[in-house]
Amino acid sequence: MYILMAVVFFIGYLCIAFEHPLRIDKAAAALLTAVLCWTVLVLGADSIVPMLQSGSHDPADSSAVVESLRHHLGEISEILFFLLGAMTIVELIDSHEGFKVITDRIQTRKRVHLLWIIGILTFFLSAALDNLTTTIVMVSLLRKLIRGRPERWLYVGVVVIAANAGGAWSPIGDVTTTMLWIGGQITAPGIITGLFLPSLVCLLVPLFILSFRLRGEAPRPRARIHLGEEVPPSTTPFERNLVLVLGLGALLFVPIFKTVTHLPPYMGILFGLGVLWITTEFIHRHKNDEDKHPLSVVGVLRKVDTPSVLFFLGILLAVAALATAGHLTQVATALRESLGHIYPISYSIGLLSAVVDNVPLVAGSMKMYPLVSPAMLAAASPEETGWLSQFVVDGNFWEMLAYCAGTGGSTLIIGSAAGVAAMGMERISFTWYIKRVSLLAFLGYTAGAATYVGILALR
């Protein structure tokens, strides 16, 4: 049964990785994998779970597994409610055309200037929103700024690198960083101060290299693209600005809310969503239902990427089953014995995230390595103190894991949600990305990791 669990997870993972060739949504594969893993675990609880090795399969074994499932589901629900709230707020801003306030201000045509504006804007916007949403917004913006897919693709590649780099240093900028923040492994001030410079280096290296290669002006879209501007917008400038400010304020307020109240982050995001909900209902109260519905939270909820939320639920539950059974403890031990130090372990996890989805990798790492409390550190032997000190809150391992898992996926276009979104929107080929962008992303990723290690060495 122990081996069968690993086989089920591996097969499910293959279905997730080959989602497009199989034409099966990864959310379906993740949910099925989760249920099967927990089913195998509960049926073989007496022989799988170390604490339940009683030699006979009795009701007590099943009850303990179910109790463990409830415990893990409580932790996972915090992540899911946070994501659902954040995605709804972003969709609400988009439905009010709030992002046009930002995008309409870019006027330059010079390729190098445009490169830096797009890169820096994406970097900071991703930290405030998330890398997936930022990529969608920026690709839509590039379509208004540059004519022709081959011309745009290089800029889209930079957007993927910048979105992942920007999301790595913010507690709300990337799903994996949010998972570590909600799990208590990192704090908002700690991740911002610890990873801002490495993440910035991760972006600056590709930008500097490309600056020596690009010349001239980028071709603008033809006038026919702007024909739609004759149609009056569905929202007024006041409504667009109000929803943008309130939406971004709600997202940025979450770390402050958590620090002041000590409540979980999902409570802060739900508070912000509630404020926005009431505000939008009030400002649209005199409109007819046909115009009001697309601008309301009820209407926006239909546009939220629900399959992604179900995917996170499935994959996190599947990883939790492996953690309960003891698989991840074995993997953690093997990594420590083979690589020996947290830096090569984190660096390897980051490169692996270019091939394998980074959500389960980070979820697995959170289960593989313990979050060490000050009391545990004080009680440890002198030989183990050095190793365990890397796993305290805001410890070096958690910070570097957040950076590596967040930015390593940029080396392949399928390695991150931002890359997959860009690939689908612009139809970028896998081989083109490898030839033109992968090396740039790898150099930036490595330079950022070296920057983090260098900063620690100078302390």
C-alpha cells in the first residue's frame, strides 16, 4: 500500500504535466489523485502510517486518518479562501477597466525603453496582484502597444520573467509564497526585505542583456484596433479609479491586517472583498440589472478561474496524504544526505519547478522539513542547531525556497502559471521560448540565487 500510494501520485502527476496532450484538465487529475491517495492510505492505515502500526486494521486506524485529513483540509482551506478572495478582487478591477489607468500612460515606441517599462511595471504589479493576473494584464497591454506576434513574443517572455520575479518577494505575489506565508514559514516584512534584491537582480540581468540586442522602434498596431473606442465605456473614470484604488488597497492591506489582528490572511482578503462588494453595489445602485450585473461581485464570480482553485485543492490534498504516510520525510532525508546544504537543495527545487508544477513542490517541501520553533532550537543538540536554524520562521531555507520556486519556473514556458498563460494567449511555441528566453531566465535565476547567498555571507 505504501508503494501504491507513490505510484498513484506519480501517475496523477504525469497526467497533470501532460495536460495538453491528454486534453484532460489538470484540476480533474489533481482531484482524482487526491481522493485515490487518501483512499489507499485509509485502507492500509495499519501498515502505512507509522503511528498506526498496530498490526490490525480496526476502526481506530481509519478514524486517525480521517482526523489527519480534517487537519490538513483546514490548513489548505486557508489558502483556497485567500486565493478565491484575491482572484475575485482582481476580476472586479478588470471588469471596471481599472487597469486602463495604468496601461494608457505608456506612450514610448523605442524598443529598449519599452522593454524596461514593461519589465519594471510587471515586476511591481506582480507583487501587488499575482504573477498570473499580471501576465494576463500585461499581454493584453502589449497587444495595444506592439503589432505582430513575432515582435511581441520577446516582450512577453520578459513579462513571464518579471511576473515570476515580482511575485517571489511579495507574500501575495505568487501562490507558493502565499502558501509559505499562510503556513507561518515566512512573514511579510521578512520576505520583502530578504528577497527584494535577489528578485530584482533576477529581472535586471535579462533586461541588461536584451538592452544590447534591441534597436529601433516597435511597430504600433494599426488604427483599426482602435475602432472599438467609439463605443462608450460601461464605467465612468470615477468608478474605474475608485475600484482600482480600493482593490489594490484591499490586497496591500492584507499583511497589515494580519500584523495588527493576528488573524489569518484569508480574513483580511475577505474583509477587503466585503468592502469592495458593498462599494460596487452602492455606486451601481441606479443602473438597470443588465448593466449592473457584469460589474457586481455576483457577476464577476462567474469569471473567476474556479478550475485553478480546485487544482490547488487536489494537489495540496494529495501532497498532504504523502506527508501523513511518511513519503516526504524519506525524500527530505535523501536530499539532505545527497546534497548536504540548503542552498543546493533549494536551487535544485527551483530548477525542477521548470518541469514540475511549483505548487506541489513547495507543498511537499513544507511537509518534508519541519518549521522549527525557538523552543525546539533551544532543545536541539549543538550538532543539529546549525541545520535546524535554517528552518525557523524567516529562516534561510524558507526564504530561498520562496525565491527559487517562484523564479525557477521561468526557465521553461510551461514551468509557471504565468508562462502557461502567456503561451496560451500568444501561441508561443515551446521550442521558440527555449531558444530565445530560457537562457536569459536561467542566468537571471542563477544571478538572483547567488545574490541571496552573497548577502547572507556578508551579514
